[in-house]
Amino acid sequence: MASFPTWIRYVTSKIDYTFAVAQKSYLQGQFSEALSINTHVRTLFTGKLTFLHRIKEEEMAPTIGTEGGTLLVRKIADTDVTKVYIGDVVMLKDPTMSDKYLVRRLAATKGYEMVSTDEKDEPFVLENDECWVVSDNAEVKPKFL
């Protein structure tokens, strides 16, 4: 059984997540103010902060294993730099197939200057809401958008 401070931290995180997700959806115009309370309550009581994700490919080998593995994933409402660190393993939606997810390592966030090994490519700086992720398996080909 978890200790009382652990439960308090969990409930605080769940409330923070609930309000952040509902606020983001409301500001994007996905629902009206009347539905906002319903969304808060539904997310608070039925939403999961953590879940298991099975990796079937070798995308993160050798870190997670050559035949894949299972990850315990923690949801965060936004990419707050106090909650995500360079070097963390992250899960994100596949940009080419929206029903699939990619597991990668976070390599850079906003403000980082990216320089290519190819002299023809110009260096660039990552803007807000941009990040650079890499696979631990060097044989996995990058996906370009």
C-alpha cells in the first residue's frame, strides 16, 4: 500500500492534469464552457495518469531489449520543461500513422541549436513546441515530415 504522501502527490498530479487538459481543449474550441465541468469531472474520475505500453519493435534496443518490452507510461498535460528532461524516454504519436505511437529518447527542446554533419544543411534553432527525438537503435531510419 502506498503511503499517505504518495497518495497526496498522485491526487495533486491528477487534478493538475485534469485542469490542464480541459483548459487546453476549451481554449482550442473543442467544447463550450457548459461542457467544461463535465469534462473536468470525467477526466478526474475516469482518466488514467499511467498505463502500460508494449513495444514490439527494436526501436529502443539495446536499452529496452531486442525483442521489445513493456513500458509504464506517465501522461503529462503539456511539455513543461520542469517535467521532461533531455535524455528521458518519451512516447509520442507517429506523425505518419496517427493511431500508432513511437518510443524515442528526447535529445533537444526549444532553444537548442541543431547542426547537421552535412555541410549543405543550415543550422537551426528549435522553437517553442518543438523537440528533437532519437532512437537508441542506430539502425532505425528517421521519419521526416
